[in-house]
Amino acid sequence: MARYRSFRDLDWPLLIITLLICALGVLQIYSSARDTAWREAWWKQVIWIVVGLGLMWIITSVDYHTLLAQVPLIYGVSLTALLATFAVGRVVFHSRRWIVIPGFRVQIQISEFEKIVIILLVARYLSELKRDEVGIRDLLKIGALVGIPTVLVMSQPDFGTGATYLPILAAGVLLAGLRWQHLAAIVFVCALTLPLDWYFLKDYQRGRLITLLDPQSDPRGKGYQVIQSKIAVGDGGIWGRGVTQGTQTQLRFLPVPHTDFIFASFAEEHGFILVVATLGLYFLLLMQIVQNAQTAPDRAGMYICMGVATLLLFHVLVNVGMVVGYVPVTGIPLPLMSYGGSNTFSVFMMLGLVNNVRLRRFVS
């Protein structure tokens, strides 16, 4: 374990911002889930945050170069775990995503931790390139490496989580350098295959795309979540209705207000002012991560930090966009706020990687 110059070299602003967002999340989980079967969710979230801090410290303490050296092993183990999900995973809402740990009454979503593997994989591969730009062979190889777990996760089916792996790859490739001809070719191929993707979607996924354009076409069915979410956001006004006072949330019109739609519940009860302040906290968190990327001791550290920043930005944009009806409904949680152990653990571990990169600047 490396020695650090001082305990104060930890990224305290990043940690403080993180805990502030977590506190707002716990408050909203308590408010939105009270008097329901999920009324104990808020204190479970507190426990997961504490465990997440422990995982963050563990990841911070192990030199990220050691982690990068073990990427082939970590990647192989992660693929095995994803395959195991198909065999022994628990089915919830027609999707087999969770593995139950016997004797502990705990279930783990392997695909959440795959995000960390993808970040390390992209960082190692791109940092070892001998050229100033990514060639077509490199692009195909790293695309295949990221594509395998992406396809496995989307086949669970979990399109939302699988889609989060692609921005990590895109950010890394663009930072490493990509010819505009290659970029244009990728865009062209994606545009050509886009209509074919329609036939690989499940019926409920197609319905979400249709209701994105016109939620009123099925107001009691596929459009219900979006309609109620937009009503909740608008109902909050400037100052909000107050904690436990939101009508859409407390009268249970808003679906899953403590998980995927926590932002709609938060907007209803806390209003526009606190929504802007919360989004400002996310912005500060991202800028703090980017700053660590700029001061990273090497390219691998920079790729790790930018991979984390890109992933968190994607999560926030998609979740908020989903709540206000600009993005199809997906199972992408709001980082650090939505209820869920696996996502909370993975985010804290990613922030541990960022702190890891920061502390290597001070290794003597």
C-alpha cells in the first residue's frame, strides 16, 4: 500500500458534495416510501451509504496501477458472473438481473459493478496505445471487449444499464484521439442499424419509445409513468409542497418514487429552487472529478477519472430527462439519491477510484 503525504490529501470537497447528495436522497426516500411496504428503505439506504464509504476507502487504498494490471482477470470474472446471472439470477419485473446471496437475504446486481470493470478496461487499453490516435483495429478490438458485457446485460434484459457502458467507451476513444473519418463511419453505421434495432426490442421497450412521443396515447398503460411524473414535477412549483406533502407522491399516483422516479418526487416536495441547487451539487461533483483527471499522474489515471465523470453525467442526464419526458423510461437510477444497494456501492467504488488517482500524485 502506498504512503500518502497527508490524510488531508484526500479529496474532501468531493466527499462532502457526495454526502450532501446522499443526505437529500435519504430524506426523499423516507418521505416517498413512508406508509408503504418500503417504509424501512431510508435506513437501509443509510447502511448502504456507510458500507459504500468503506468500499470507497478500500478502493482508494489499492494502487490503481495494481488494479489495471489485473484487468484481464477482473474482466474474466465479471463475464462469468454475468453468465451466472442467467443461470441462478432472480427474476423481477420480467428481467433476470439479481443474484441472491444465500443466508444474507441480500441480492446483488452484477451489471452495476460491471461499470467499474469497463472503466478499468478502457483505461488500461487506451493508456497502452503506442500511437496518438485510436486506429481502426484498436477501435474494433476495444469495441468488442466492451460489446460482450453490453450484449449480455441487455439480454437480461436490462437495456438501460447496458447502455451506460457505451458512454465510457465513447469518452475514452474521443480523448485518446479518433480520426473524423472513423467517427463519421461509426455515426453512419449506427444510423443504418438503428431501424433494425427496433426488431430486437421487447414489446414493453417498444411501447416506451412510442409513448415518449405521445404519452396520452396510452394514459392508463405505458404512458402512465411519464404523465404522473410530469404532473409531480409541475406540481412542485418554485418552493415545493414540503416533505411528506406531495400529492402525487403521497397518494401513490407516482410509480416507484424512491427509485427510478425519485427526482420527480423530490421536485414535487422541494420545488424548483432546491432542484436547481441539487443539480448544482451534481455539477460541482463532476467538475471535481474532471479536475482530478486534469491533474492525474498519467494517462491511465486521466481515463479512469473521465470514465467516472462520463458515466455519472450520463446517469443524471438520462434519469432527469426520463422524469420530464424527454428520454424513454429506463431503469437508470439517479446516482447517490435513488434507493438501491448495488448502485450505491458501485458509485462509491468509482469515486474511490477517483480519489485513488488523486492520491498517487502525492506518493513519494
